[in-house]
Amino acid sequence: MEGIRILKGEKPLQGEIKISGSKNAALPIMAATVLHPGEFILHDIPVLKDIAVMREVLISLGGRVEQRGNSIFIDTRQIDSIEIPDQLMRKMRASILFMGPLLGRFGKVRISQPGGCSIGPRPIDWHIKGFKQMDAVFQESHGFIAGKSSQLQGKEIHLDFPSVGTTENIMLGAARAQGVTVIRNAAREPEIVDLQNFLNSMGADIFGAGTDMIKISGQKTLKACEHTVIPDRIEAGTFLLAGAITRGEVKLHNVIPEHLEATLAKIDEAGFKVRVEGETLTLLPTDEKINPLEIKTQPYPGFPTDMQPQFMALMALAEGTSLISENIFENRMKHAEELKRMGARIRVEGRTAIVQGVDRLFGAFVESPPALRAGAALVLAGLAAEGETVITDIEHIQRGYEDLVGKMKALGAEIELISVNGEEKND
Ligand code: EPZ
């Protein structure tokens, strides 16, 4: 198993890197290619484990997939299976996003209850409820769910909660449904806008993504296309905090600032300045104290849950007490225990963490919880801590961050990949 060793913390990061394409835009777009038998080319696709799982699923369905650097070539002409293998569903929850495309193209799907991060039950009841409203029928037995529909019917669907995955899945199925589907109380994330743009490049007829109402007019036929995914706003936020927590100066290229407004507002409130020049953001150094914050995670454009663990690491060093409420996932506070091993003073009560700032953190041997943003939070804490930090179980981090260690090294961090018995791993 691989680990990360930060040889020496308390070193201000300096330098510039390019932010990768968005994992959470790429995953639904890769699933969308199943809607049409053709040859697709996607660019700015990050090289990371979740993308590799998506590739395995497409191949298991009969597709051909090749990733060359950050471009991926997908041929869906030979896809003839409607079943997602159990072991792949367990690897990554986003595999549920194949439900819409498979129902849309073949009228059938067979999946097992999904796996993925352990940040809460993360059921799929809203996905199933949406497709039932579109006249699909489902049977559950022995942990498998089989869905079928002679033809998905366009309907008005009101989501109980602006769920990102549910919004995306219904868009995917509706693209080939009969008639018009309107999704109300839709999620408004930028990745959903990117999915709409991709689907419309395929000949779909969708508008409203980015608002809470999305209208999809089903099409009988679609076509293949080429697309470049948007930059990863969560990776960008994570690196801005890496600069902040180490009191450094970090310049990020390939960022869409509008996608980070809530994150930038909290970075400013914490006492840091970010210079915005087009698609380049620079976190500027400061010796000012870190202000404590009150953070409540919300659906976009509110404060993103995917930045909550990283901010908890920063707040561990604030001058005062911060309050962090996790309102999206039921169990996304596991990083608190590991941060406490590094000297942080955090009390978790249900979905709320009370973080009492301390003067410094201390390097330690910590284990990344099975959630990729939690692992990133431990890297940030290690970069700011006195002494050496070793983080194990980093496969979760590698699911969501392309070459995190390489990018941190480019910013001057004394960080390396190690194999679990502690030798440096030459990657
Ligand atoms: C997407 O997850 C992202 N993943 C998550 O990013 C992100 O944290 C989340 O949206 C919220 O922004 C991808 O895009 C691949 P939800 P998703 O459906 O679609 C509950 C990362 O770090 N729910 O908006 O799973 C669910 O349990 C990942 O990159 C149901 O109850 O999020 C959760 O509590 C982590 N029933 C809440 O809704 C359902 O049928 C929000 O889930 C579906 C969801």
C-alpha cells in the first residue's frame, strides 16, 4: 500500500501549477457516451483512480476506451451489456450514473447497491424514484437492482433535495426519453452545466442547467462528439488552502473563478487575499492571524461540502474558535480524529465540529479515512505541522487528485510517495 511522507512541514509553498480537469465533470460525461453508439474524444480528463474505474465499467459493458495523457478515446459502438459488475459498483458510487444512459439506450439496467466513500449511506433512492416517474420499473433481489422500461417517458420531476447525481442521472435518461422532462429543485453545480454542454454537443436538447429548473426534450437519435471538461474547482480550492496554511504564495492556472465564489469568500474571511487574473488565481502571502470561521456546507452555490475537510485543517490553526456544520453528508467528520492526533483541538457533535485554534500542529503518523477530501485535509495539516508526517491509506486521495504529490513538490513541499514500509517509492 502507498503512503505519503511530508519530511518537514512549516515550509511556505511557493510556485505555480496547472489545475487539472474536473473529476466530477468527467465522470457523468463518460457515462453519457453510452447513450449513443459512436466514437468520442474527451480532453482534460485527469489521470486518477475514479476515471480508471469508469473506464473499466465502459469496457465491461463492451466499450473500447483508451486514455492517452489527459485525452480519452471512447468507442461505444460495441456496447451490448446492461449490467454493471458488482465489484466495480463497490469501487465507486458514481457508477450509478450509468443507470440513465443504459435505460435511455437499451431500456434495461442491472446494478448492485453502490459503494464509494464512507461519508454516509449515500443511497440511490432518489435516482430510482425519478426513473419510476419516467415509467421504468425496478426489481430488487439479493442486493441487485434490475430496471427496465420499454421507453422512458418525459415527465415533470420535483427533487426532494438538489442532489447532484440524481440531477445528472435523470438528465442522462431524459436525453433519449419520449417527450419533455422538467427537473425542478435541480442541483446547480458547474459540473451539471458541463454535462448539459456535452449532451447538447451530442445533439440533445437541454437548457437550464446551473439553475434549479432543467428542461430536457428527448431525442430519438444522438451523435458522437469531442469535448474538453471544465477545470476542477475543488482541486483549485485545495491548493489555495495549501498556500494559505503554509503562509506561502501559490499561483494556479486553468481556474474558473466564478466556480469558487463561496470558497474564495471564506478564504478572504479567514484573512487571506487571492489575486484573480482571468483563469489564474494567486493566493498571496500574509503574516496576519488566521480568523476563525463559521462554515455551513450547502448545495451549490453555497459553501461546498468537498472543501469542508480542507477548511477544518486550516481552522485548526486559526486564532479563535470555528464552527463547521456538514449539512450534505451524514458522516463526513472522520478527518477530525486524525487532525487531533496532530494536535488540533476539535470536538465533533453529530454533524457539527467545534474547532479551537492552536498555535501549531505536530507531524504524526496518520491514516487517511476512506474519503478523498479527508486525505487531502491531512496533507494540508502535514504541510503546516512541525516535523515529519506520514499518511497511510492514500488510495482514497489518489481517487480524486491527479498527481497531488508531484504538484505539491512543484510548489516546494518536502513531500514524497512511500511504500507502506517507509522506503521512498520512485513513481
Ligand atoms: C456528488 O456526489 C459529488 N460526486 C460529491 O463529490 C459531492 O460531495 C456531492 O455531489 C455534493 O456536492 C460526484 O460528482 C461524482 P448528492 P453525489 O447526490 O451525487 C443523499 C468528491 O469528493 N442522497 O448531491 O453522490 C446523499 O446520501 C465527491 O468528489 C440520497 O439520500 O451527491 C447525500 O447525503 C464526494 N438519496 C446527499 O443526498 C439519493 O438517491 C447529497 O448527495 C442520492 C443522494
